[in-house]
Amino acid sequence: MIGIFGGTFDPVHTGHLRPALELFEILQLEELRLIPAGTPPHRRPPRASAAQRLAMLRRAIAGQAGFQLDERETRRSGPSYMVDTLCELRAELGEQLPFCLLLGMDAFLGLSSWHRWEEIPRLAHLVVSHRPGWLPEHLDDHGGPLAELADSCLVSDPRDLNSAPAGLIFMQPVTQLDISSTRIRALIRGGRNPRYLLPDTVWNYIQEQQLYR
Ligand code: ATP
């Protein structure tokens, strides 16, 4: 079983990394692929270039067994759609390997706005981690197709995810870290020190590159 963790990572921070490691262990993943978006479809273009975001991720996961940087979305032209990435991974890794797409609750609640979103649960399980400010109860407000999906496909034991290649949903509380890339960028722009919200190796790189000023 592998984990797939997409994001803008502008920059990567402890709020990404700690939940990712907790899920890696709880799900007993063989590997966790971190896949930075080249051109994120739902938001303003990232402040750091794809090469810089890759460099920060490389530093952040150095030495962490099982964590792998997957550069495919930064190499593809056009918007980075997760459905395309999952189709590519399926073609490479086969139809049987269980895929777990890791999503924070905010990302899960926005899933129905993603390009060809209905195909995503057919390509991967959805593993949703709690994030400060985003409660599972919000699912009812967002309602509709996502709430229905969560009702019919939810499992409570992570071992069940091994029983099928895709199609299940698992929700996992993780250490709650109220950290966002937006806030880190704002701190740096305001001349404040973001240290300890992200790995030192990443903060050192940001300073070398004079990013987010
Ligand atoms: P930005 O502030 O620029 O929007 P972000 O901090 O939300 O960025 P992204 O790279 O957009 O980070 O997030 C990628 C994935 O990581 C999403 O699934 C998101 O839910 C999850 N995530 C980000 N920050 C946290 C956090 N503090 N706790 C749990 N999940 C998080």
C-alpha cells in the first residue's frame, strides 16, 4: 500500500510533515510519495518556483525512510490535476496496489470542486486527517455527494484499506498543528522569524534564496 500526498508546499512545513509521518506509520505504508503541484488549478500561482519547492521538500524529507519526492506534476505542462497523476501512477504501478490519497480535512471538503473528482475515489482510497479549524461535522454543511460518499465508504480500521485498491474512506485524527504556508509567508514578509514552524533546513534555504520577502 502506498500513500500519495499532493500539495503546493509553498513552503513545506511541520503541519504537512508530522501528520504525514503519523499516517505513514498508522497505515503501515510501504512508501509515501510527496507530489508538489506544478501549476495548482485552484489558487494563485505559488510564490516559489517549482524548482525551489522541490528543493525545500528534498531538504525536509532527507533521511526519512519511506518518504519519496515525486516530481511528475512539476514536469507536466498545464494545470496539475490529481486525477491525471493517479491515472499515471495506476498505469505504472498496476491496478491491484492499494493507493491512499492523503488529504487534510480542508482539502477533502473541497474535493467536489476538483477536476473529474468522481473518478478519484475509483483510483485511490481517501485518507482524511483532521486539521485545526476544519471539523468532520463540516461535511454535513458541504453535504451533497461528499457526505454521501463518506457515509457509504467509511471504514474505521486502517487495515481494511489493504482489502481493495481504491474506493474506501478513512478518517484519522493526527497531532493538530495550526500551521499554514500562507502564515509562514506572511511572517517572513513582515520580517518575523518562522523558525520551528518548519524544518531548519527549509528555513535556511528560504533565507539563502531570499524567498517570500
Ligand atoms: P497555503 O496556506 O499556501 O494554502 P497549506 O499550508 O494549506 O498552504 P498545501 O500545500 O496547500 O498547504 O496543503 C497540502 C495538503 O496538506 C492538503 O491536503 C492540506 O489539507 C494538508 N495540510 C496543510 N497544512 C496542514 C496542517 N497544518 N495540518 C494538517 N494538514 C495540513
